[in-house]
Amino acid sequence: MDVYARPANNSVLKEKAAEGKDENEILPPDHLNGVKMEMDGHLNKEFHQEVFLGKEMEEFEEDSEPRRNRKKLMVIFSKVDINNDKKIGAKEMQRWIMEKTDEHFQEAVEENKMHFRAVDPDGDGHVSWDEYKVKFLASKGFNEKEIAEKIKNNEELKIDEETQEVLDNLKDRWYQADNPPPDLLLNEEEFLSFLHPEHSRGMLKFMVKEIIRDLDQDGDKKLTLSEFISLPVGTVENQQAQDIDDDWVKDRRKEFEEVIDANHDGIVTMEELEEYMDPMNEYNALNEAKQMIAVADENQNHHLELEEILKYSEYFTGSKLMDYARNVHEEF
């Protein structure tokens, strides 16, 4: 059985995705905000920031002024600290994570309205597989009118192998998103499941199956640690690539052993991966809250004080704050 190649980091993919904006609007995204794993099996490196900042994430990315970011972080701290005891406990952080995850979902719902209009130009509230196929191929550079005509007349389409493979996968996904009774027409809500499987139970199962299929080397529909951490196909060309590979293995081993493999039997089942990837799982959110607190909890009191969050700002927000402790008490 073929072992699928997985790049050790996907910044290149993200750059390509930024170039193909039109394609992005109708293609299911590889990266889902607030979900721990990418569709291609990568760990989501920005997960902590996404569930801590919610839709304010972009503000932190765009604003590199440390003083302003420090103030923003103080405001967030006071919102998470519901009982105003000047420290954040696991339950407070859990509630906040669930709130921010829901924010990402609402954002996806709003974006989906726009994306649905792009594939439903006649505005009848339904999109057929053929209509979608035309739009998808047009986004790949095919002539939209010609393709539409050929599909209408059942003529053969000359499509390269790679595009055909993507199309076949999309069609499987389309069938899954089509609620019973199946009619191969998706309404706006079904189209949301197609683009964002993380918030639909049936589609989450489908997404997990796809990920396991791509990582599973012996076809037993389960993952061992060696399958989960197996390196991408290709040779290490230089020390930098070696370091990336070493980090890839280290991060994935830790995540597999400490988080995904819930019963610690050395095997990850579909059920365990589904639990792990479910963004609205409250138990996950509580575990995540405890883990986030542990990272910055320097005085070991199982809570986070403002100074601790400011000191570890890079972990929570992705941006460093210099002179984090200066005038903290006066400003807060």
C-alpha cells in the first residue's frame, strides 16, 4: 500500500492557497479554525491562539505594536476572569475556549453564505453536483461555458489525473454532505457541512476516515504511533530540513501519546480521533484549558495570573510582548 507523502510543514501550501483565492471560496479549506488537525493530517500549529483569541486573532497578527497588544491581552484577561479574583482557573478558561470556538463557527456560517451565492448563481437555494463541478473546473482554469456545455451533453471531459483525483474526493464528500433523502442537491446548510465538516457529526466522521486513510499504512483503519509520526517521503537535504523533520516527529509523538490516544494502548481508533477533532467537545476544551494553564503557570497554583499570560504571550497570541512586566499593575 502506498504511503502518502505529507510535507513536514505546510507554509508552502498556505502561500499557494493565498494565490488561488477564487478556488478557495468553493474548495473545502485544508485548515479549519479551532480544529486541532488539518485536513491533510498536519497538527494545527495555531490552535492555542485560535481558541484563545477567536476572531480577534487577525488584530494581533496585523498590530505589531507591543503596547497596544499588551492592553488587548489585559482586556481579554479580564473577560476570561469572570469572578474577578485576578486569576484564571480551568473552568473559566474552558468556558472561554468554547465561546471562541463558537465564534469561529459563526464566522464560517457567514462566509458560507457568500460562498454559496458564488456556486448558486440562479439563486434557487440548491446547487447540483454538476453546477459545482463546473465552478470548480472554472477555478482551475478551464473554460466555464465549454465545460458546462460538455457536462450538459454528457460529453467526455479531458481532465488531468491530479484534478480528476481531487474531483473524485470532492464527489465523495458531496454525497456525504447530502442529507437523506439523497438528491445530489445541496442547500446552504448542506453546503456548509461540505466546506466545514467539523460542525456536523456525520461529516466529522467522514473527515476522520479520510485522515486515517491517508496516514494508515497497513489498512487496518487504525493508527499506530509509527504511522502517525512517519516522515514525509523524500530525503533530508540540509540541517534546516532535518530540524523541521525532528520537530515534526517530536510534536506528533507528544500529541499522539499524551492527547489523542485516550486509553494509552498505543493505537488511535477512529472514535478516539473523532473525539480529539470535535471542536465542540467540552471535555476536550477542559483538557485544553488545563494544558494552556500548565504552560504558563510559573507559581504552580493551577491558575493563570496576568503577569504569567503576558510573559507567555507568544504562546497565547503568536506575538511577543517586550517589557511585559513593566507598569503591569498601573495599567490594569
